[in-house]
Amino acid sequence: MRAIVLGLCTAMVLVVGTAGAQMPLPATKPPDGATLFKQQCAVCHTLNLSEPMRQGPPLTKVVGRPAGKAEGFKYSDALSKADFAWDEPRLDAWLTNPQAVVPGVVMAYRQAKPETRAAIIAYLKEQN
């Protein structure tokens, strides 16, 4: 009987010992810009000029486009008076906090994660 008890205790020690071991986590995949755009932006924005306007302007060819100047979209007074073109740093700042870039705008979306902003911006650049 003693041999069986010792055998069970040894087995329990082995199980407990391996349970505490740190297993490396698999590398995380970088966020996919197309998926993130669909999840976080497409509710208000489209990338297809043939689709009806949504709450926000179409983002087709937004990189390099003057802010507040998409044809057919009615911008807020604040954004229609903006005097810059959309580039990567400006888009990054915009996605972080639109009101800090153009006070008085109505866009409520904010994205705190730099990797998410970068993926969305890269995807928008691909659409140019």
C-alpha cells in the first residue's frame, strides 16, 4: 500500500510541477486593417463612392485629400474650415482624438491603441 501512496504523491508532484511552468504564448497576429475598418469605421464611412453617404464622409483616397473637402458631403463648420491635407501623422492624431485636431468636430470615435490606428491608416493608404 505504501508504494501506491508514494507513486500517487510523485505523480501529483509532477502534475503540480508542470502546471506552474510558463508556456510561451503564440505570437499575436498584427491587426488586419480591412477587418478593423469594417468593425470600427464602416458604420459611418464607406470606401465606395457608389454607395450612399453615411454619417461620415467617404474615405476613398482620403490620404492626401484636403480635410473637409469630400465632394457631396456636408461637413461641420469646424472641419469645413480646416486648412490641411490628410497625411499619416494627421490621421493618427485624428483617430486618437478628433477634437484635439479640429476643435468643434462631431466625430466621437477615439482609438487609444497605436497598432490599431496604424493598421487602419495603412489600409486607408491602400485604398488610394
